[in-house]
Amino acid sequence: MPRKSYTPEAIIQHLRTVELETGKGVAVVEVCRKVGITEQTYYRWKKEYGGLRVDQAKRLKALAQENLRLKRIVADQAVDLSILKEVASGNF
């Protein structure tokens, strides 16, 4: 089964739906099944997006993507530096 990608808006909407239904006395497992997510996904989202608004969640997602991009750049530069050091020392 392919993984679904959820937008921050959809994640927060699902979290609110689960919270409203559990407030009415329905079990978390049943609500998660209705929403179409696993219980584990619900708790992971709750931990990550629990008290955020939609704009804050979007910003968090954008920062995570930028952080990943910058880590890749740093890794590439580290490889380039090590190659240049090898060439400069004459061990090629």
C-alpha cells in the first residue's frame, strides 16, 4: 500500500476530528479508523503538531525541508573538502 502525504492543514484537521470524537466518548482506535489513519500515526502527529495552528504547522514543515536541504549542502562540501585535501597532499 503506498504512503499518503498529508498537508499540515489536513493533519491538523484530522487531529481536531479525533479530539472532538474522543471528547464524545468514542475510542481513539475507532475514530482513527474512520479518519483513515493508524493509531500510531495519530499519536505521532499529536506529538509533532499537537498545539499548533495551521500557519505554524506550515512554517514547521518548511523549516524542516530547508534544514534537510542545508544538511545535504554541508555534506557535499565536506566530501569536496576531503577530496581536495587528498589531492593537495599528493595521495592520489
